[in-house]
Amino acid sequence: MTELEQYYNKFNEEKRLQSRHGQVEYHTTMHYIHRYLDLLKAGQDTDVPLRIIDIGAGTGRYSVALAAEGYDVTAVELVKYNLGILKQKGANVKAYQGNALKLRRFADDSFDLALLFGPMYHLHTDEEHVQALSEAKRVVRPGGYILVAYVMNDYSVIKYGFMENHIAERVKNGELTDDFQIRHNNKELYDYARLEQIEAWNAAAGLQRELIIAPDGPADYIRPVLNAMDEETFGLFLQYQLANCERPELLGASSHTLDILRV
């Protein structure tokens, strides 16, 4: 069992997504998934359901919901434990164990839209990031979309470095560059991105950006505040998040970014 599998065997992804800060991320992400699915539906002259591939589907939070809406959903997940939870949900999702770097099971142009969320968190080289993007591009038809999630560098520096007081140790260990970029390290489970890296990976894969957003914005920094909100106030925060998630000043410091690419 790999370190990644061991981690997700213990990590409660379902609980995270149902938390208040997880709901912010999910609510915002689904809003944009639906926006681009609607654009695809408007451009087709058939009632055949759009085909979605969820690469790194985890426990199926997005796959199951989209299948319930009538889309033709295929899920690919590396970790058997997560895949088992997904299958137990009994949803109409075609689910396979697989790797984002090798989607050989699927033919070229097989899908209208791809979700590439979790895999980019755990890739450590430029080549791997470009390969994952290129594989998603291969299986999505021309004119389709790929939605890609990243964990952001400066969020990690602020949250885990300064807020949790590990920054001096990390600097002494040479884990940060002089301008506080976290060095790629295969020994670490997570990898963190900056906007200029994401743009370079897109260019290398030949992908064109439609939009990039901050799906959770400040939510991860204010978890206790979100948890203490009444439902009305939390609803207003969700409205605030949707109104502001495209603002460029939020992107780098957000926990995640969601990059929306046109094939």
C-alpha cells in the first residue's frame, strides 16, 4: 500500500466536504460545473446525456451528484478505499480504479467534460502535471472542458507555516525558496502550486484557459467563524463567495483554485 493510500484510508473525505468550509468549496465548484455543462448542452442538437469523467473521484461527492442529475458519469479513483465508498453509494456511476497519468482504458474524445480535482494535489514534477493534463485533454472531445483543482502555495505558507508556527523550521530545512515557494519534494504527500506554474503546465499541454476561480476563497482560514454562523449568515457567505470568487486578488491565497480549460 502506498503512502497516499494509507493517508486516504484514514482521512475522512466525506466529513471534510460536509463541513462548512467544505460546503463552500463544493457549492462554488458545482456552480461552475453547471455553468459549463449548460454551455455544452446549448451547443448540442441531441438529447443524449453529456459524458463526464471524474478523474480522482475520491468517494464520489461530485460523481454521484452529477449522475443523479442524469449525466453519463465515469469515475476513476486510485485509492481502493475511496472507490469502495463510492460504489457503496449505489449511484449510476461507472467506477474504475485508475491513475490520472494513464487513462488507457478510455479512447480519445470519449467525454464532453473532465473533472481533474484530487490528482494535482499529489503530483510533484512538471512532467507529471503536464502528463495528467494531457491525458485529460486526450479523452475529452474538441470543444469540451477540463476543470482542474490545485492546492495553492501561499495558502500553505500562511496556514501551515505562519498560523501553525512551522515556518522557521521549514526555512531552516531548505523546504522554501527565498521568495517562499515550497520546493517540490517527493517525500511530501501534497504538492502546492503558484499561478505562474499552472499557466506553464497549461501551455505545455496545449490547453486554453476559459476562467480561473478561488472556489473556497477565505473559507479555510476562518473555519471557526463559519462553524459559528447561523444558517442565514452562512447563506450570505455563500452568496459573497459566488460574487467574489473570480476576483484575481483572491486566487493566490485561496486554499484551492479551480482552473477551467477549453479543449
